Amino acid sequence: MKRILLAGVSLATIGLSSGAQAADPAKGPCPYGGDPYKNYNCLDSYLGTDFLSRFINYYRLEWGHEAAPSDPKAPSSRRAEWPATPQSTPPMPFTEWPYGGSTSIGVTRPSSIDSPLMNALGNTSAGSWMNDNHIQVYGWINAGGNFSSNTVRGGNVPAAYDYNPNTVQLDQAVVYFERLPDTVQKDHVDWGFRLAPIYGENYRYTTAFGLWSDQLLNQNKNYGYDLPMAYGEVFIPQIAEGLLLRFGRFISVPDIEAQLAPNNYMYTHSMTYTFDNYTNTGLQGTLAVTKNWMLQLGVSVGSDTMPWNAGAKIANPFPNPLFPGTTMLKDPGAIPSVTGGVRWTSDNGNDSVYVVADAINSGTWGYNNLQWYGLTAYHKFNDQWHISFETYNLHQNNVLNANNPAALAAFAAGGTPFSPQYLAFNAPGLAQCNSTAVFSCTASVQTYLAYLNYKATPLDNISYRIEFYDDKQGQRTGTKTRYVETGIGWQHWFSPQIEIRPEFSYYRSLDANAFNGNSNLGIPANKNFALIGSADIIIHF
């Protein structure tokens, strides 16, 4: 029996073979010109039988539409009593208000991705086996470019992810291999997993110390590969409204934005997202206490570092107060850390507040050992308008002072794990402490970010971004200054599979020049502003 997959349900699931056409006999097996949007049972006839025809015809089928044809016999993908779905994709990059470390509880069915590749595989034995086991493979290719007032290679920093000004680039090519646990049902334990390899320029923002990190830290390659998500999940519905356990490497819990292109309002990223935690490796628990309240608790090995860095040591040719003795930890931030969060969502789904403390430990200066305390909040005004807000404070302790001669000497001589002898490029930054007399100090950041979003049509979203970013000791961006940034972007979907995101952004550093430099090349910043126009395209498969 042939099977096809659409919106998570194969025809075999609802008891129809791919050839079954439940239609008015007087009008033929597929009336209305065989349009699957008017008669879902015409879908298989429309797509064809061979892989290539089905793959191409699926793009043709969805062109100009905001969603795939709906199967009237598909089971509900949401618990009836759950808060209403606040958004739709298209034109927004998500349907539920985002939270991290968990597959969305109460609203996820297995094999629920609208994918040209999975539909093309539907008539093959491999695709049939995958459908039967709720396993899917899909992904996207994302490419873009920018025109910038900066000219130096890497000179767009601290703007991101368009690292190089005035270029066209492959941002990310991503493939997901996954099985989603069924979090709608409440009668059996279910499981899932995800492997998500990535290749492209964006690897420099996802890299974790110790996992193929030489590409970035010792070669500074323009393109590289990474595996930002490699985890398993177990869903236990019998505990409260459901407990989900995730273990492995996963995207860090907080933030409006995400590393993967389709999950963002705009092509570029805020500084708020660019310079905080990216991934955690460990165990994260998410408990739906009620339909409105969710609690999270997890343990990890710091942030953006791998477990095998824990306890690993390297030689110390220049002992200093921070790292005394003849050896020092390879990454002092690779230590047991705790993440906790609480989330509230209103009954009507229009409001959500999410408070998180991410990867908290002693806070010692590490590769990216950020002590993150903050919140995200969302409010939907009506079907056209909503706002997203984020604020956080993060810090690291005992960061080497770039203004202290003894500290600089220790750094240059190899007396830190992040000295040039060990990490030739893109090493964690030093702090520009308030006093030249101190060897080290605490480096902290305070930030505020908002997106105002307007659904112009079912295929168009306009997002306005504004943020204030205070890099108090310059450890995150390389410059001790306050920043303001604002930008506007248009997200247009030709179909649920193809989207473009043109935008324009303005950045200003208030206290010092921060743009058009490159620390890897020894070029100091020489501008206090940046004007960047950019655009990208995402093609899902």
C-alpha cells in the first residue's frame, strides 16, 4: 500500500490507500480540476507517483497558499482545553510563543512537518517505513547578502549574522532527522529525538568549544559545520499535564530569537541574541503543571562547551593569580550548571511571560560561561499585531583586565586557556575594567529588546526591531560602550516552503567606535555607526 505524508498524517493512518478517491461519482474521481485544496483525496493524483514528480509538484501545489491542504480526518494536534494558538506560520516564524529545551507540550503530534521531501518519499519503501515509525527528514537552504557602510572583512561585527560586509553568502544548509514525541495524548509514555547538522557561515555563531571548534578558533574559516542539536526526549504524560525530559545538546533555553533561520522574524539578529548563550549540553526537564503554568529545571556543563572539557587541563607556562600552578583548566566554564525557568500563558493565548536563569554556576571566566538572568514576554493585540519583548542581565567573574599590564603580559605569554598559543582566533574577550590596578573584574551586560510585528496578509509579516545593549566592560562585543539599534524587515512567503526577508538596520555605539574593525586581523574599529541593508531567501525541503 502506498502512503503519503501531509501535515503529519499518512493516508494509511486514516484508513485510505493512496488511490482511494472519496468523491461525487457524477463528477469523476477528482472534481474541481483535481485541486487538493477543494478535495483532499485528489492529493496523490496531483502529486504523481515517482519521487522527482512528487517533490516538484509539492512546491507547485503550495505556491501562493498559506498552508498545505488540510486532511479533514486528521486527529487534532492540540488539546481541546489548551490556550488558543496565538500565531500562524506563515507569516510568522512560529505558531506557539517560543520556549526552549522542550518540544511544545500539549500541541505536538508525531511526524507533523509539512515537507516536500517527506511527501516525495511517501511512495518509497524507505518513506513508508519512516511514516510508520513517525520519523521524518527535512530541512532548508538559506542564503543572503548585505550592503553595508562597513568595508573591513568581518567589520559588520557586532551586527550579526552578516559577519562580512558587502557580500553574498551561504548562511546555513540544515537537515533535521527527528521523531517528535506525541505530547497531545495523555495515555502512554512517548519518545523522540533530533539530529540537526548545519553547514555555512552561521557555524561561527553555533560553535561549542571542543566540538569541531578548531574551524573557528584556530582557522577562522568563513564556512564550517556544526551539530547544534543532537538530543533525545522522553514524554511522561501521567505527571501533572505532562513532563518532558530532553538530554543531549540543544539550543539554550531563553530568547525570542534562535540560531536556525526559519525561527526568526528577520534575517539579521539583535545584539541581545548574538552575544548570549547559544547551546547547552545536559538534561533539561519541562513540566506542564497546568495548561497555563510551566516549570523547568535542568543541569548542563556550562554553556557552549562540551562535557569532555570538564576537568581537562593544559600546561601553564605563565602562572598568574587567575590560574596558579603549572597547569590550568582547558575551560573553567565546563562545570556543573543549573537552569531554572517558569512560564505563564493566558487562557486566551494572547499573553505569555517566561522567566529564566540559564546555566548558573560559579561564573568563572570561561569560553562562554555566561550567567544569564532574564525574561521574554509576548502580547497579541489582535489578529494583525503582536509585540515580543526580552531583557536580561548576564555576567562572568574574574575576567582578565585588558587595561592591566600584568594581565596583558600573562595573556600574551600563554597564561590563560584562551591565549593565542591555544586559540589563535575568536577567543573569549578580555574585560575593560574600570580600574587599571585590578588584574581581573566582573564583566556584565544589560540589554532590552523589542519586536513589533504586523501581519499585513496571510503571507506577509512586517517586523520593527529596537534594542538597547550596554556592554559595561566590553567583554561581549570587544568595545566598552552602550549601543542602540533599530531595524525594519519584511518577511514574505511565496508559499509555506519559500520565503524572503529584506530589511534595513541602523546601529550606533554611543561611547566609542565599535564598527569596521577586526580584532583577528589587528584592525581597530573606526566607526561609531553602521547602516546595513540585507536580504535572504529560505527554501525548505
